[in-house]
Amino acid sequence: MAVTLERPAPPKPPPPQGGGDRGGGGRPELGPPLRLFVWLAVAAVAMFFLGLSSALLARAGSAGWVPAPRPGVLWPGTFALLVSSALLESGRRALARGEGETGANRLRWGALLGVGFLAGQLSAWRWLAGSGVGLATSPGAAYFYVLSGAHLLHAAGGLGWWLVLLRRLRRPLGEVGAQVSGLAVYWHFLAALWVWLFVLLFTR
């Protein structure tokens, strides 16, 4: 009687460490609830600032418009925000490739630069106040305080989300990859928004 020995099946390769379903470019795809939340938040913030920007443009075209002075600290603050956005994207891509430590380090440096941006904004306000420029000094100053203050609040919220994700990076990467992608969408939007506000406020 012949005995047939079955060859054991080869072991399955381990899943990639990046975890989660990925879209193009190695980006973990956002789940429907998170995707909806992020894009609704971006749309709401965009509509809010669109209204303020339209009001500023209408006011700047009328008589009596006096632009706000430009604090020098805004230049390094803007640079810090743009670099933090680039580091967040680079860290996200590293996490998607399974390079956990590299991605985490880039996210930490990006968050630190985000804190630097917020500190720069507060320094700009102190400089203006020390120069005698208050909310009621001129229309340009009023718009600067309102627009930069609103942007600072939204950036502070994004930075709070960022710091929470840094603590969660100790977990398996697949559990936080989609959330990092959601944060990246929101933070990149805030960086682009600040560039628009910077040009809008100081080129009138």
C-alpha cells in the first residue's frame, strides 16, 4: 500500500509593518469616519477664513486703510511652519515604509517646529503691543490680530492632535498610520493657509 506524503505549505510572509490599507505612494488610507471628519474640518476652516479674507480685501480697497506693521519674527516662524509640514510628510512616508524610529523622529522634530511657530506668533503680538499697535490702532492691525489669532487657535488644535499621536507611536504602526495621514492633510492645509494670510496681510 503506497503512502503519499503531502508537502507542507510554505509559510505565509509576514504582513508589512507599515500596517493598514495603503493608497497611492504608500499612504495609509483614511477610514470613512476619519476621512469625513478631516475634510469637513478643512472645509469649515477654509470657509471661515474665506469670509474673513473677503472682508479684508473689501476693506483694504476703501479709503483710510492702514496696513499693520510686519514683525520680523514672522519670517522665521513661517519658515518653521513650512519645515514642520515637510517633516510631517516625510515622517508619514517613513512610517508607511515600516521605518518606525525614523518616522517617529521626524514627527518629533516637526512637532517641535510647530511649537516654534506658535511661539513666534505670540512674540509677534508682544512686539506689536510693545510698539503701541493694538487691536483698535488701525484696520490693518485689527485684521492681523483676528486672522493670526484664529489661525493660531486652529494650529494649536492641530498641534495637540500631533502630540497625542506621538504618544501613540509606541503601539503597532498600523493603528496610528491612518491618523498620521489625517493629521498631515490638516497640517498641510494650515501651512498653506498661513502663507496665504501672510501675503494677504502684508501686501495690501
